[in-house]
Amino acid sequence: MTKYRQEIEVRGHLIDSSILTKIFDKIMDVNGEFEVLTIDIGKKKKDESYALLSVKGKNQKHLDKILDLVYREGATSKTQKEIKVKPAPKSMVMPENFYSTTNNRTSLFYKNQWIVVENMMMDKCIVVKGNRAFCVPIRDVKKGDKIVVGESGIKVTPPERPREGINVFEFMGSSSSSERPTQHIARRVAEDIIKIKKNGGKIVVVGGPAIVHTGAADSLAELIRKGYVDGVLAGNALAVHDIEYATLGTSLGMNVSDGTLAVRGHRNHMDTINAVFKAGSISNMVKTKKLRRGIMYECVKKKIPFVLAGSIRDDGPLPDVITDIALAQRRYKEVLKDANMVMMISTMLHSIATGNMLPADVKVIVVDISQPTVTKLMDRGTWQALGIVSDIGAFLPLVTNEIKRLKK
């Protein structure tokens, strides 16, 4: 009866962060059994807890499945084994049974010590080089790379409930709702932005063209101008319509100020693309004073890095747009490095792509008027995101005004 048993242990803030509950749930979801052999609950809020469990499966395959699930919730084997590695058979090919990463902080037991995996992202593999380990996409795998296989020797550390109390981002449980008090959330978002920047943190915005369509472009431009944004990630459309609005006062031919259709407005976005090509680039347009305001203008003037990733539906695209998707992804990662907060605004595809590149401890806020769009981002793995179902044209100015009020 003991043949298909394994002792596992877990440490941390097990109760208030629901880590132990999640482990129990995973075991029961696949009809496994467990017995709590030892449990030591921390007496104060900063004290860690410890639990030793015996996990039982129907057979070895069933037990392995249970262990795979609980290891990803933070448990480790009591009898710790070193990781297993296999060489990549050729470039851009991973060995069988490679370990597929989560976006949680991950450590490897290697050469009798724990080493932290660097550049953590979801759905990648882990390459070991010397005494270091890196999260690597399949495209960057080189022949002969030592790639981690299996689940042994791997420790995943899920984010825990913060000891100092919660704010609007922390411990939200991946919820999204249009019924939350928008003014209150805008105030808390503004407070967090100020706090992050005061502590020298980094904030990146991922944006779609609805920022311009809804009249929120001026607010985002102001946030960039005042130093609250450290990077902008988008596609061709945001840049085109931002420059269209800045130079012609329209977005897709509609007057942003009153929502009326401009005379011959249907050609304005193409006229804008042509104007950028005449200048040679967005930065040249700013230098020659053909572009005097807007989101892209502020990025150039403040030397804020921006990356525009192309797609098959783009008009133009602008000369600044990166049409090589692999290159665009690498540039996104460069801007996202060491980010403390990412604001994803009215762009489903760019938001999902960016979410896949982020470790779980990065604060993420996603704002969209469509609840399915917000939910889809979370369903794709960015579970730590705070979803706000709201018109960005109303929400972003609220955040900007709250920052002004708080700074006073």
C-alpha cells in the first residue's frame, strides 16, 4: 500500500496565502489522497509555516501526475533530488519531457544548492549554464544547451499575500468586474503609480488605438511627460492614430473633440502614414517640428523607449514598426526588463503577448470596455492581473487627475 506514496513538504505563508488549500485542491481534483504528517503554523503574521504531507496515488503514473501538480503550487519532495538535464538535439528543438515553465519564481536544486532561474516567463524551457539557469524561449535554444527535463529538483514559489496589507493590485484573486467603484480604483491606481516611481520603480504601458479614439491620448501623453511612464509597447495603430490626432485633430477620420466626421476624414490615417514616411521616422517628425504633441511626441522628447510591433492587418506600416515578429518580441522583452508595473490598455492581443513575458510578481492592470477581453488575458495565464472593465476614455483621465490631486 505504500508503494505509490511520496512525502512532500511546503514552507511559507501557507494559510493566509491559501497555498496549502491550493495543494489540497490539486490532489483532490485528480482523486488522489493525502495525509498531513506534520504542520507547524506561524504564530505571527511574518512567521512562515511548514507542512509535511504524504501523497498517495493509485499507481506510479497517477502519483507522478499528482506530484507534477503540487510541485507547481510550491511543494517540494522531502528527499530532494537534483534536476535532470538533457542536451538540445539541435537548435530550436528541445529534448523530450522538457520542463515547461510557469511565471512564478522558480529555483533549481543543482550541485547541492538552490539556484534561482533568471528571466522568468511562462511557457518556456530552462537552460543551465555553469552555476546559473535561464528561462529561454524555444527560438533561442541552441544545439547542445543543457535543458532541464522532468519535475525533480524544481521549486516553484507562488506569490504570497503581502505582510504589509493589501492594495488595489495585491491579492485580487484574478477578478474583474464592471461593478467596482471606478473612482476608488482610479485613486488606488494613482497611489500605486506614485509609490512605485518614488521608490525608483519602472512602469510600462501597453496600449491600443482606443486610447486615442476615446479621448484619453492627452492623459497618457501627460503621464509620459511628467515621468510616470518608462516604456510604451503597442502596434502600428496606436502610433498612427496618435499622430493623426496630434496633427489633424481626428482619429480614424472622426473629430476627437466632438465625435463628428471630418470632411474627407476617411483618408486622414493614410495621410498621416504618408507624412511620417516623408519625415523618415517618428523621431525625425519631432525634430523637424512636424509633430508637436501627443503620445509618440512625448516618448521622443522624454527619450522613453517605445516598441511598435507589426501585424498582417497594418496600413503602411509606419517606418518605426518592427515587422519581424521575433525581433519585436525581443524588443518588448528589453523594455519589460525589471518592470514593476505594466498597464495594459484596450489591446487584447498585445496584452496577452506581454503577459506571457512577465513574471508573476509584476503588478499588472488591464483596462478594457469589454469584459471578455479582460477575462481572456487572465485565462491565458496572467492570473495576477487586476481587471477593470471601463471606458478608458473616462478611466485614464481619472487616474491622471488623481495623481495631480495627490501630488498637491
